[in-house]
Amino acid sequence: MNIITKSPEQTKKIAENFAKKLKGGEIIGLTGPLGSGKTVFVQGLAKGLKIKEKITSPSFVLMKFYKTNKKAVKQLIHLDAWRLNSPQDLEQLGITELLTEDNVIVIEWIEKVEKFFKNKSLIIIKFTLGQQEKTRKISIKNKKV
């Protein structure tokens, strides 16, 4: 599925609607250049999961945890893989224990750690900058690693 958005607000709304379909246990990988809307998308996901906290990039802390107000999804885990050196770094962060049916895990810069999720299904969301300043193309696909 491909979607064109023309503002951060549209990107958030797409993500908010997408979040309403999440059942828990999903691993969502975000890919795209710096400033392409990855964290904005996570902000929309959080709104769709009824999270009240402000969502910011986990670039410096690597991983942030947000409790939801939904029954099926208890927690949104937001991870930034930009500073990781290898997929094995995820193991040191304890990601294996977090792969449960009541968590949704969102990983920015998934391409750096995708091999860690061998034999898992991922939802890959690719962000591409458009010709106009705030235009983004968002491509969503399911992928088995």
C-alpha cells in the first residue's frame, strides 16, 4: 500500500488509523532518510493506541516504553537502531523478552537490525521525501525475514 501525505498532521492521522488495527505482537520497522516522518508516524501510532505521553525520538536512550490504554496492546516500545552496531545489539537491549503478544514494537532504522528478526513477520513502513517540502510517500508492506 502506498500513501501520499502533504503534512505532518496527515502522517499522524494515517498512523493513528493504522494503530487501530493493531492486535499486539506486531513488529513495525520504519525506514527512510532523516527527517522523513518516522517519529511523526510513531506519534500518530501512540495517539491511536490512546497513549497520553508526549512521543519523542529515542535516539539517545535507544528505547522508550509507553503504556497504552487498550486491552490487547499493553505497551508501545519505540526503538531507534541508528546507533546500534549490529543486529546482535538488540539482544543486549533485552528485545527478545519484549517480543510478546501484548507489546507493539516500532523500530526506526530497521534496515540496521532486520536480520535479528529471522523467521519473524515484520510490517515495513518506508518513508520517501516528496518533491514538495512536506510531501511524503509512505509505503507499507508485510515482510517475512
